[in-house]
Amino acid sequence: MNALPETPALPDRLISRRRLLATLAAVPLVGGVLAACGDDSAEPADTSGDTVPDTTTPDTTPSGGIAHPTDPTEAVLRYGFSGGYVMEGYDFARVPTLLIAGDGKLYRPGVMTMEYPGPLIGPVTVSTITEAGIQKLLAEADARGLLTAPAPDYVLENPMIADAPNTDVELFAKGASVLHSAYALGMASPDQEAEVTPARQTLLDYTKLLDALAGTVGADQLGAEEIYTPAAFRVRARPTQPGELESFEPAPTVVDWPASTGVSLADATNCVTLTAEQAGTVLTDAKQDTYFREGEVVYFVAAAVVLPGDRAC
């Protein structure tokens, strides 16, 4: 029988790149379904140089400096990981390691215990960062050319590094956005300090500033963290295969999907959005080994908190 994992993945901001690679490489099969054959891509994403047309509201910066969105529903900076050798649904549900919204709200993954099964939707914290702090991060990015489109080519030609995640840094400033996505960033050398190209080294150095946020902008520029109460969730569902649930040990929990959500799981094979009112407690009460029954079909469900700047389903 397939054993369920002993421990859930830790929040990305608490994992060093070396530990992150080791963790991803050690993720066991769950019901024989991994990202490589599920809903998440295990191949390195070729997104270097991607830019997004400016569909945001006009950039404004009350105190001057580098212009950026100020709408609370839009992002200024998004930093995190994507892809890699992870369980089905993990990439869909993964929240950024650091997300700064236009109103100065700062979102990060909350701390989870090592107990399994943990919650289906992990906690997210929210705090604040001052405009001076935002300007510091944008200025550091601008000095490194990271606000200029197109992004450099971050392709890593190293067959010895497999199933690693992409490090993604997306910056929204000066009326546009630039996505920097580098496969296996920081994993090209044993000490994780040297990269194979100047562009990759520049991006790695910038992520270190983000990892050490309080030291970079000053602790006095950051507010106290509290648990974020989401206003909406993204959901993706997949019908289970015959015998799939029987392959687990211990057996997962199966609960009925409430019709009160107004959303059918049969229509959620790609992605649907539920408001917190629609969802009620069905998602927040669920665990990592919870499956949902709708009619005669049992579904595997991945769910995530909707955060500022998230693309609509």
C-alpha cells in the first residue's frame, strides 16, 4: 500500500534552497499521483523574459520614488517557487514566499506543524510594509536591472539537477511587470553562493535580500503579523480513479461537497473561485487527506487562498 507522507511541506520562506531541494526530492508518492502526472508541471518552466501587458490601474506613488500600483487588489512584488517534484495539487495551492500588495499589505505563508494530515489550506499571515520599505526593494531591483523588460535568459543547462523548482520574482513597477523565472536557482554550486551566469547570480543575490526582508528594509518598516482571513478561495477538482482511495494507508476521509457552495466540482476541473461566504467552513475544516463526494463521484480537491494580484480562474 502507498503510505501517506509523514510530514507536510513547510512554508517556502522557512526552507533554504538546499533543504528545499532535499525536501522535494524526498516527497513520496501519494496514491501514485505526482505533479509529473497530475495537474502541476514537473518540467522547468521556460518563462524567462515573460512580460505582462499593463492592464493595471495607473501607477501612483504618494511619496514619490519608483511608481507602482497602489490598488489593494494588485501586487507590487511577488516572490516564490513553482514547479518541481511535488505532490499533485501542491503547486496549485502554493502561496508566494513573499507578496506585497499595492496598499502595503505583506503576505507570507504561516507556520505549520509537522503533524500529518495538516489543513487542506495552510495559514497565510498578513502584515504591513511602509512605502519607504517598498521603495527600498524596488530601488534594489532597479539597480540590478530587474525592472527592465524583457527579463534575461535564466536557462540552466545542467543535466545533474533534476526535479527542482523554479524561483519566480515578479515585479510590478514603472507601468509594467516583469517576470523573472529561474530553474534550480542557487543549486548550481555546492555552497549555493555562486551561479553559472551573471544574470542568475544577480537574481539570486536579489532573492537573498527578500529572504532577509527585515535586514534589507529595516525591522521598523514592517508591521506585526497576524493570520489572514481570506475573502475567496481557488479550487481545482479531479475525479478519483477506481481503487485510488483503497491504495492509501491509513484511509483518507471522504465528506460530502455541500450544494450550498453554488459550485459543482464537476465544473472545477480547471479552476473555480468561491467567496468565503460560499465556501463556508468546508475548505477550512478539510485536511490534506480529505476527499469530497458529489453525487456518485469522489473528487480529489486542491484549494488555495486568493491573494492580491492572483490571476482569475
